[in-house]
Amino acid sequence: MSVATFRIWRGDSTGGQAVDYTTEISEGMVVLDAVLKIQAEHANDLAVRWNCKAGKCGSCSAEVNGMPKLMCMTRLNQLQLDRPVTIEPMKAFPPIKDLTTDVSWNYEVKKKIRKFRPRPPDAADGTWRMAQADIDRVQEFRKCIECFLCQDVCHVLRDHRLHDEFIGPRFLVHSAALEMHPLDVEDRTEDLRRANGIGYCNITKCCTRVCPESITITDNAIIPLKERVVDEFFDPLGFLLRAFRSDK
């Protein structure tokens, strides 16, 4: 048994400050264990959101030593405990109280993305035929637990606050899951270019690095979507072909 100090941000939408708490820790503990111990023993009014404690619900997202992480998946033996461990709420979203933030913007964004629209069945029994490789391609995107860590680390949302112009990596992944689905026939390229602001992403891969489900967000979702937008709106041969077709 040893002790460690945790510097936890306390406050609400009007402001706040970091408060140090020292507590006993033991082998195998994660950051969430320490926070809940502090809540039980030193700060009963400490607000923290959590549910499964198994890295599957995405509820306990926070910033540990400045890095967006799931508190339940961040082991204390991975951190330097000879100095205070800083725990702060996600910075890309408005604070509610202490470590909880208002992530409702994300759900409003999702509602605006064009829904799945399947092509007509291609078999006599009213079903579809699909290649397994096409199905496998989109399965990765369905692992998302909506922890919004990728949204939090994205500089477009975190630093530039362009929430009205950019949907963020989480919903570019969602768009990719729809766009690349072998049955979907909806066209979202115009939305990606304009309303969804895909051009703001400069593919630094910071979103991929913080994803707890190891989704290859940048290479497998964002870059292919950018290529679709470029092919549709900026390819000179495609422009000439569309002009030729419109003349007929």
C-alpha cells in the first residue's frame, strides 16, 4: 500500500480550479478507482460519470495528465506517481460539474447525417448479395463506444471551437460506415465537403492514437472520405465528364 496525489479539476460552467487529494493506492488500481476512492473518502460531492468500468461504455472519458483517456482503462502503474496526477474534464465540450461535460452536441450532430439508404434487393427472395470483403471493411467502424476521446483531442474542436462547421472524427467514422456499406446508395459527399467540414481535418492522426478501440480512424475512414470528396469536386477529368453528360 502506498499513497499518491491526484490534482482534480473542481468547478462548473462558471469556472473552477484544481484541488489536490492524497489517497492510498494499491496494486492493480486504475485512475477511476482512485477517483471513486477520493469521492468516497474526501469529496462526496465530486461529480464523475462512469458506468461499466470495463472500457465498453465510454462514460468515464477525461484528461489524465493532459491526454484524453478512459479513466477505467488507465492503470496507475503506467503513470509517474512521484508527482500529482492531473485529472481534468474533456476540453472540447462545455463543463457541467467537476469531471463531467455536456456531450449532447454529439448526438445532435449524428441526427443531421444522412441515414442509411439501401439499394433494392437483388435476389428473388427479397434479400441482398454482398461480398464478405465489403462487409469486413465497415465492421471496424462499428466498434466505436462513443467515448468522444477522438472529438476531444481534435484541434478543430478542442482549440478552434468550430463545432458549427466540423462534425469531428467520431462522425466522420460514422459517415464512413454508411458510405462504405455495400448496400448504401445515399450520396453524402456534398455534405462532407460543406456542412460536415471534412476539409478542416489535416490528418495528424491524433484521433487514431487516443481511440480505446484501436479504430484506424484516419487511414481507414477519414482519408478515403477525403478522396471521395476530391474525386467528386476537384478532379478535372471528372469535371469534364460531368460537363459532357450535362450537354447531352
